[in-house]
Amino acid sequence: MAMKHRITQFFNRPQVLRHVLNWYGPYRGAGVKIKHLADDFSEATVVMPLRWYNRNYVGTHFGGSLYSMVDPFHMLLIMNQLGKDYIVWDKAAHIEFISPGTGTVTAHFHVSDEHIAQIKQQTANGEKYLPQFEVDVVGEDGKLVAKAIKTLYIRKKRSQ
């Protein structure tokens, strides 16, 4: 158990986590790159250029790659802001494809202090909380390519 704790602490450093995620196989395979991860885990910026290996049959971004670029970030940001006294899981997701993605697409994630305060308030009595977070994927021209909605499961851990 002590080894797991040391590894978890190592990955809780934003620049280490960003580096590891940039080398993570599924992200490298899709061409996803984490450009920015704030020191306080309050925000992240993720980009994905259009390449031959993440292009679909009609020459635009493959929907699975678009989803993968937004999948874990709200969970990771919130998990690291709340700390080890909370359970944070992805519960559900929905993605709507708005327009064809060509070129480099970008998603920016932000979890405010107000979000964290609301989560702590909602989970104070040990109850689960299922907040939803939206993120837009935009093209180089600023045009909306996709909108994702993530539902998280958050609960304060019970005392042992």
C-alpha cells in the first residue's frame, strides 16, 4: 500500500501528470496533446491536430478521438483539487458533434473555486453528488466542432 501511495503522490504533480498523459498510448495514438495543466489543477488545455491516423472515412476528425480528448479531464482536475478524502468517478457522458473537425481542435477545461466549494457543500454529509460539466471542442477558426457533457460521481470518503 505504501508503494501505491508514493506513485499516486508522484502523479499528483501537474507537470508530471501532463508529461505522462502526453505519452499515454491511447492519447499518442489519437494525436491528443495536453498543452497546459495549471499548477493548482484548476484548468487544462488539450489539442489534437488532424492526422492520417485520427481521420475518419470522410476526412474529418474521428468522433472517438474527439471524445477521448475530453474524457478524463474534469475528473482529474476535480480529483486533484479535492484530495484523497473524496471519491471522484466519471459516471456518464454525452457528446454532440456540431460541425466537421478539420485542422487542430482545442478543448479548454476550467474548474473554479466556486465549483469546488459547491461540491464540498453538496457532499458534506457523505451524500453522493452528480454534477455535470460541459466542454466545447473548437476548431482553429473558433467554430464549435463538438460539445461534451460529463456527469461525475463525487462523494466524501467514509471514515474508517
